[in-house]
Amino acid sequence: MNELAPPARRRRLSWLVVAALLLAGAVAVAWWMSQQGATEAAPTTTPLPAKSDTGPRPALSVALVAPRREDWPRTLAAQGNIAAWQEAAVGAELSGFRVTAVLVNVGDRVRKGQTLATVNPETVAADVAQARAAVAEAEAVLGEARANAARSRDLASKGFLSPQAATQAATLEQTAAARLAAVRAKLQAEEVRLGQTRVVAPDDGTISARAATVGSLAQPGQEMFRLIRGNRLEWRAEVTASELARLAPGMHATVHLPTGAEVRGTVRTIAPTVDPQTRNAIVYVDLPLGDDSPARAGMFARGDFELGRADAISLPQTAVVQRDGFSYVFRVEPNGRVAQTKIGVGRRVGERIEVTEGLAAGAEVVASGVGFLSDGDLVRV
């Protein structure tokens, strides 16, 4: 019995240790489960957003500009064609003669009397030589007739010749003189025809067209060249009947060419009639035609007549917007919002535009970026 006691005691101690460990584990599990349950039962709170103490954000940051009073020219806009002041058609005066030389081309400057082309002169030159021979013959006959008439008068005064014979000698003298005058006229006509074998310029000018070719037959009335007389161009501006009273000869005009260049001219005259179809009148403006002039006959151009000068209230063109066919600016109200304001516009000079109505002289408006604004938008100045 004593030998078996210690092992039994050790087994009992082992069971006690295991029981204590199981109890400790159960207590730990119970505590953990109680903590999880408390966490799940706790209410979930979501923080509320902070209230904003600012209003709506501005649509645009802008700068303001005030209208400016300036001294501007008063102008009248018009448009029309640029044409030659006068254009002469040049041709040969002889018919049936072949062109032997063409001496000028389109664009050449020519002087009055300068030879432009020649036709075959051989036939006319032969006629001139024949007429000169006839003149020499007539001069000889007249000389003889004069001598005979002088002798006849002398003999008749001495009674050696009858009055009838003296009268006959005088008649022969007059006949010879008339014959000489006739052949001289014929020679002059032939010399004129010889000169007509040269086609010459009727005036100073510029060749604008050429139809003559070597070898062709010249015909009366057939155009060989076209000449801009005096190298002068004009702008034929069309204006309405109501605008005629504002224009007068001597006024200056600025013509804007399709090439982008500008030329200045002077009003020469105003047409005395108005076209019954278009109700427009033509104003003729002389233009300079130099070697470096950009103007060309046939161009369609717009221009402005200078009527004088007058005060203008102007704004930068960037401050004006076009909408629905009208012009608007944007004024800034005290509350920071813009008010779309309709205005009337007039002249334009450079980058500025005249305001004719709808805006007070001291009012400030948005200077630029107005295309991005609408009526009532909030802006920051």
C-alpha cells in the first residue's frame, strides 16, 4: 500500500493542473467574447460635413475699362470697281497690208507718237515716189507755161501778138499751176499713207491689251492694242442717293485693295444721274498709277471717304460682343454680377470701336473675355 501511494498522488496532481488550465482557458474565452459583443453593440457615428461659409464661385476674373473720348475722322464706306480713266483702242488706218513688226507688249509704258507696230510700207513707198515724180513734172510744165505767158504779154503790149494768143498763154500758165497743186496734194496724201504704215500711240499711257501679231493683215477698225491713257486709274465707288449730299469733288478717300494694300485718292467728279435699278450713283475717285502702285484695273475694292473729324466715345473692340445681330457690353453691378447692356456702335479705328448709344461716358465695363460671360454671371474684378 505504501509503495503505491506516491504514484496515485502524482496522478491526482496532474488532473488538478489540467482542470486549472481548462478553467483558465474558459475564462479567457468568455472575456474575449464579451469584448467583441461590446464592440458590435456600440453605435456607429459619421461626422457631418462642415458648413461652408462662402457663396457661389465667380465665373471669371475680369478687368474693367471706361469709355474714352477721342477726336476721330468721320468716314463714309463704299465699294466699287477700279478701272482705267480712259482706255483707247489703237489700230491700223490702212487695210489689206500685212503687219511686219510688233514693237510693244502688254504692260509697256509708251509715249505719245511712239511706234507700236509697222505694216508693209513697200507699196505705199512706191506710190510716194510716183507722186514726187509727178510733182517734178508739173513744176517743169508750170515753169514753161509761165515763160510763155510772160513773152506773150510782152509781145501783145508791142502789138506783135494778138490779144487772143496772149489770153491763151495765160490760161496755159494757170492750168499748169493748178496741175502742180493737184499733184502736190497727191504727194501729200501718199506721204500721209506712208506714215500710216506705222501704228503709233495716240497718248502717253500703258499697254493693257495686245491683239496684233506679225503676219496678220491689218483692217480698218480692227483693234491691235488697248492703251490706258495717261497711266490714270479711277475707283468707281457706288453710293446711295441719300449719301450723295455728303460728298463733293476734292474730298480724299482711302481705297482698301484685295491684296491688303491701301491707296489714297481724290474725288474727281460725281455722276449727275442715279441708276434707276439700283438707286446708286457713281463717284469717280482718281488714283495714282506709279511703277510701284498696287492698284490694277479690274479690281473690286472697298474704301472710305473722309468727311471730316468729330468727337467719339470709344471702347476696345475686345469689350464688345456681337449676339443675335446686336452689340453688347457687360457692366459690373455692386453685387458682383454682370449686366448685359445693348449698345449702338459706329466707326472703327484700329482696335477701338465707337459707342453711339446705350452707355454713359463714365460707365465701366468688362474689358475682355466677354464672349465667355452671360447676363447675371458672378465675376471677380
